[in-house]
Amino acid sequence: MINLLLFPILIPLLFAAILLFFPKNISLQRIIAAAAAAATLISVLFLLFKVKADGIQAVTLGSWDAPFGITMVSDLLSVLLVLSATIITLFVIFYSMPTIGIEREKSFYYPAVLFLLVGVNGAFTTGDIFNLFVFFEVLLMASYMLIVHGGEKPQLRESIKYLLVNIISSAFFVAGVAYLYSVTGTLNMADLAVKIPQIEATGILTVIAVMFLVVFGFKAAIFPLYFWLPGAYYAPPIPVLALFGALLTKVGVYAIIRTYTLFFTMNIAFTHELLGIIAILTILAGCVGALAYFDVKKIIIYNIIIAVGVILFGVAQMNEAGIEGSLFYLIHDMLIKAALFFLIGIVAVLFGTSNLREMGGLIKTYPVLGWVYLIAAFGLAGIPRLADSLGNY
């Protein structure tokens, strides 16, 4: 019997493979893609109830026991992140139907979205550091396709930079994994948490920890490694932007949270202080970028960078209040960013621009849309009861 925690990975993988066989049938593509996301959501809800009732769920694939076999683990944090990612993907699929364009829909758009969900859910669920690399590559391959989807000149230009950055970070990832294995003899995250405190050579482990921070920092867009993000995220259409803005950087953030709270804890005075400094610089860089533009898309894109810094600053504190606040804010930001990008797409169509100086009178002209946008913006800003996670800070 297949363990329940594998369903959020296997369902979109299966449906994405099926969709590859008839790309020109738009109606069937839409129905199957929506059904796949809905079925994945149902499986995640069952998994959530299972985790709440019975605790952490784990399965080791193949005939090798942990730490040698490939282990998948679902705790309350990972299942909540998988749930958030699946909900966002379901809404992206529905939002894409009237907005993404027929030509893009005929060019394997929905399979790419589902393959990206496979990578994201797998990264949130894996209990093995090398398997994390594998799922990173799955989601990156899907994102490579989505960022160039449509073949517009800005997309092609930004895709080159995006591709090069991720190739370099992936190479560092493999090197970091090799160094970690040479020192510890394992890549299982739970096993690493046991073995690393027993190793006296903390110097090499600190170097490896910083190396992983660079790797995940590229993907999370921390300072100064965020340079690729504003242009790369601005180029694709709104549904892809919502998917990227809500999910991609958050997988990198999640990887930093897992590694820096579970097993890279041997030299907190250096590693976590470094993380805290980088987090503050990331917040400042995002604020400067957001203040420099009147384009609301650019403002929210730079707010992605701000959110990364806020989350990682809480992690750097390495105490219950800081980490708890970071985790709540991580989930909150995933959902609110997707909602804001959806709303920005609607407003941009209605006004023919995303320039704030040309979008006055939204509440008067479209009162429902205006108030919904205002509430979402208040949630992003941390107005009480709309962003209770900020209270943990």
C-alpha cells in the first residue's frame, strides 16, 4: 500500500504525464489540470488529519532502511506547506484559464504547472538532503519552461540569467552534499541531526553550513544573491508570476529553516549571526527596491525579498518565539502574495497599466475589487487580525 504522504507528489506527477499526450485539446487540458490539483488537495487534507491524529508520518522507499534508503517525511510544518502550495496551484490553474492565452495553453502550460507542484511538494516532504536536490531540480526544470513560455523577448532575456544562476547554485549544491557526506557518512536529515553534534571538527561543518546558505540563498533570493529575481519574476505573465512569487523562493527559505534549525547548529555564534545580518540586509535591499518604483508589480516583487529577510531573521534568533513567528509568516506570505498578484493582474487589465500613478479611483470605479485589494494589502502590511503571525515577532 502506498503511504498517504506520497500522494501529493504522485497525483500531480501522474496527471502531468497524461497531459503531455494531448496538448492541443484545451478543454481537456483545463479539466484534467484542475482535477489533478483538486485531487492533490483532497489527499493533502487527509494527510493533514493523519499527521494531527497520529504524529509524524514517514516512509523509506526501496529495500534499504534509513539512513541508507530514500526517506520521505511529513510533519505538521511540511504538510501545511504542501497544503498551501496545492491551494495556490489550484487557484493558479483556475486563474490561468481566462488569462494565460490559448497559445500558451497549447504549449504544455498545465503539465509544467503540475510538474512544478511535484517538485515543490517533494522538496517540502523529503527527509534526505540529496533528495532535496532532486526535487529542487524537478521544480527548476518546470520553472525554466514557464519563465520562457510564450517566447516574448523580455522572458527570453531574463531566462538566460535565471538559468545561469540556478545552474551555478545547483553545482554548489552537489558539491555541498558531497562534502557533507564525506564528513558525516549520511545524508538523512534525522541522522544528520544525531551525528553532527558528535563530530569534533566543527570548522569544516561551519564551512559546509555557509556553503549551503549560499546554495539556498540563491534560490531564496537573499542579499546579495537576489539580483536575478526582480527581472526574472517581472517577465512572465501574472499566473506564472503568482506561482513563482508564492512558491519558488519559499522552497529555498524552507531549506534554510530545515538545515539551520535541525543540524547546522554546531556553531550558532557564527552561522546564525551571519544569517541574521544577511536577513537584515535582505530586508533593507527589498525596501529600497520597493520604494524605487511606482509599478505595483515591481513593488510586490521586491516585497518577496523583504518577506524572505523577515522570515530568516526570525530563524536566526534560534529561539521558540523567533522560529514560530517565521513559520507562521512563511505560510501567511505564500497565500497573501498569490492573492495580491491575482488582484494586480485583474487591476492591470482594467486600467491597462500597473503604474500606481495611473490607477487612481479603484474603490470608486470597482468598489468590491478595490476593497478586496485593500484588505489583501493590509494583510501584507500586518494590520491586526489580518496577519496574526506577525504578533509572534
